[in-house]
Amino acid sequence: MRFGVVVPVKPPKIAKSRLGGLGEDVRQELAAAFAADTVAAALASSSVDVVLAVTDDHRLAAELRDLGAEVMPDVAVDDLNASLLQAVAELVRRAPGLRPAAICADLPALRPAELDRALAATLPHDLAFVADADGIGTTLLSAAARPDFRPGFGPGSRLVHLDHGAVEVGVDDIDSVRRDVDTPRDLAAALRLGIGPRTSYVTAELF
């Protein structure tokens, strides 16, 4: 089974507010770098055929297209889960043979091989997810088909997805899939794992 991966990307102007203490310019640069490194890693995954980024930021959209991603506008800017439903519908329309999955756009340490392992672990289930490093949120959600895709991203999304009937997959050696970045502490943890080139470029001026 091959995968199509949806990546919802907030415009950098409004993304990653908890990194604002690093400076507004840096915050925006980091938000864009996280998305680019996440998309690049997903594109390099051996089990992923299509990456569909969802964003209304035209500059970032152009960069993600240059990386090889497909891009669509965000039709529900204030509702992440509605955006994901629309994006998965579009993904299935464009590539009906692929299993749909969604990943967060703030995984700058993401490694393709670890993403492959995480996605493979979801295959036995109609709906499955990977919890974030803190065990509270969700970084990956995969469904057997479009009707099974029931996203519940937001505060406490791990419990929400469990309530939706999703199976939490437990796989060793997928730390980079779990390591989303919202705070400076998260960023430090991602740095320890090893980050992608775009995030590395931005953080080189910080540390």
C-alpha cells in the first residue's frame, strides 16, 4: 500500500506563536523552515507517492512546489480538521489508489525511514495515529480510506482520536515522527535529534 500525505501549513505570519520570544522574524522563518523540512522528508519517504500541502501563503506554497509537493489553498482557515477533510478528499480525487494520511507541518527532525515505519504500523487499522512526544497531541493520522478519516487535531488530540476509535500505534525508533515543535524546549529536543537543512540554517544564528 502506497500513501498520500496531507500537510496542513499555517501562514508563517500567524504560526508558532509560542516561539515569539525568539523574535518575530525568527518565529516566521522557523515556521516556514519547519514546513519545508517536514515536506522534504515526507517526499523522501519510500512509502509516500504524493505530498499535498495545504496553505494560503503564496511564497511558502511556491517553495513547497519547488520541493516536489502538490499544493492546494486552505478552504477552512480557522478549522484545521475541516481543512484536513477537504484536503484528503482532494488527495483521493487526484490519487485514488493511495492510502490517505496527515502529518503536522512542524516536524523539522523528521526522518524518511522513521516515517516509513510509522506509516507501515498504521496499515492493519482503519484509523490509526502516532502520539506526539509528550503523549498529549497527535503528529500523524492515517486511514484505510477517505470515509474512515476522522481527524480530531487540536488540544488533547490523542484522547480525541482514541474516542474516534483510532488505534494508537506503538513503534520503536520513530522519535522524529513524534517530535513536533511548539516551544523553545521542543526546538531544543528537535536539535538533539538532528534537524533538516532549512531549520538548521535558521537556528544557526540562535545557538
